[in-house]
Amino acid sequence: MKPILPIKKTPMPFSVTRSFFPSLAHASKVHGYKGLIGKLEFLWVRTKDHWLQVISRIIPYNGVRVKLQRMRGVKIGAKVHLGPMVTIDDVYPYFVTIEEGASISGQCFIIAHSIPVHYFDEVTESYVAPVVIGRYAWLAINVVVFPGVTIGEGSIIASGSVVTKSIPPFVMAAGAPAVIKKDISLKVRKNYTEERYAVIMEKRKAEFGI
């Protein structure tokens, strides 16, 4: 998809149910495709991205899954593992960053937008926001990550968790919504130089108070 939006939390119009052609015209405009040629280009890109996602979910090779998601616009570092049936935001893949060494187990969902129907316009917000899966973070099977969330470096998210708020580095989190269950910083310290470890821990304390 054309990366026309800045990679930050951005308000979006609430969803309105439309028939195919009005929906195509609206979606094309929202994603920066203009005119008849733009609509056709959007239709092609949206269809292509959809099938890249579908194939990446079912193909049995991690390296191919990673390449297909990169083709969609997901920013993926080196040595990343994507398990089977992983779904990365269908509409705004370029809002998702998966950093080096991260491991995302099967059936996880990473969502970068929340655009409810107009009926709920006074109940909740409609927006798109970046998601970052930090270096060497591990999402166990069947985790859901919400828009705007950062999973800190070296953290573990337990199976079945729903992550609605950012998680600091070097912790184990679980639940729906996910909360910190354990500090694992001393267990993973051996993987870092003293200088790098100190920088991460100082930043963690400044941002999360732990």
C-alpha cells in the first residue's frame, strides 16, 4: 500500500458501509490514489497485498513468509521468525516494524489500525498507529497486538495475551489485557555488553518506571 501517512498515531474517518464502487472511490482517496487510473491501481495493490498476506500465512517456509510480508511494506529486520497463520495489518502494513531477532509464533495478529463504524463515533476513536516489535522479543502463540503498541526488546508475551499498551524491555507479560508478570532482565543480561545493557535499563526506567 502507498505509504502516504506519517508513521505516527493519526485520526481516521469512521467506517461507513458502502456498496463496491463508492467504497472503492472512498478507499482509493484515503490511501492517496486519485482519478480512474488511481482507483484501478489501488484495486490492484489492495488485491496483491491481500494475496501476499494469504500466502504468507499458509506457506511452510519462514524465509518466504518474511519476504512476502516485506513485499507488503512491513519493515522486518534480520533473523526474524514468523510462524504460520501470522496476520500483519491488512490495510496499513507499513505501520508495522519487526526488529532484528524477533520471534512471532503462529496465529498471532498484529494490528495497526482501529476504524470502527460511525455508530460508535462518540464511544471510541478511529485511528491508525505504528506498532513495533522490539529486538529479540518473543510473541508466543495466539497473541494479539493492538495499534500503537511497542513490545520492548527481549520481552516475552505469553500465549493468548492481548497487548493493548506498550510493554517495557526484558519482562514477561501475560493476560487480556497483558500486564507484566515477571522481570527477566537478569536472565538475559548475558546477551549484552555492560554498556548496552545499562542504556536499555536506563531507558526502561525513564519510560516505564521499572
